[in-house]
Amino acid sequence: MSTKVYRKFDEDFKQGAVRIVEETGKPIARVARELGVHEGTLGNWVAAARRARDGENPPLTESERAELVRLRKENTELRMQRDVLKRSVALWVDEAMGR
């Protein structure tokens, strides 16, 4: 029965590997080969570093930002329309009930 032995990498090594990918612009696969790390492992480190730097959500593109502004404006407008309808229904009910 064979047991797999997993290599452990310290945080300094991981951060250095990620920095090489980001600063040189080299492909992850190439840097991984040069460092003797599986490319999937290095890819995970790079993705985790980007999430930590950018937050969980990547920054919005210009078109997404424009859509967000439009949707917020539309949302405000719809809320106002809803409030007007609520008031008119309340007045109509009061009138129908003879209050």
C-alpha cells in the first residue's frame, strides 16, 4: 500500500511565485515548470491572491458600471411608482368602505 507524500510550501514561496507570474507576465504553466510546482497549484495561488487583492468580486467593467447606474435609477423610479400606487389603493379602499 503506497501513501502519497505531498510537498508543503511556505507562504514566502507562494507569494514569490505569484509575484513572478504577475510582474513578469509569464504564463502560469511556464513559471510552474521553472519552480517545479504543478501548474494547477500555482494557478490556485494566483487566483487566491487576485481574489484577496480585488476582493471576492472582480472590479466592474465600464459597461457593467453603466448598467448598474441605469438599474439603480430604474429601481428608484419603480419604488416611487409603487408608493404612489399603494397610496391610491389605500385611498380607494377608504372611499369604497365609506370612511
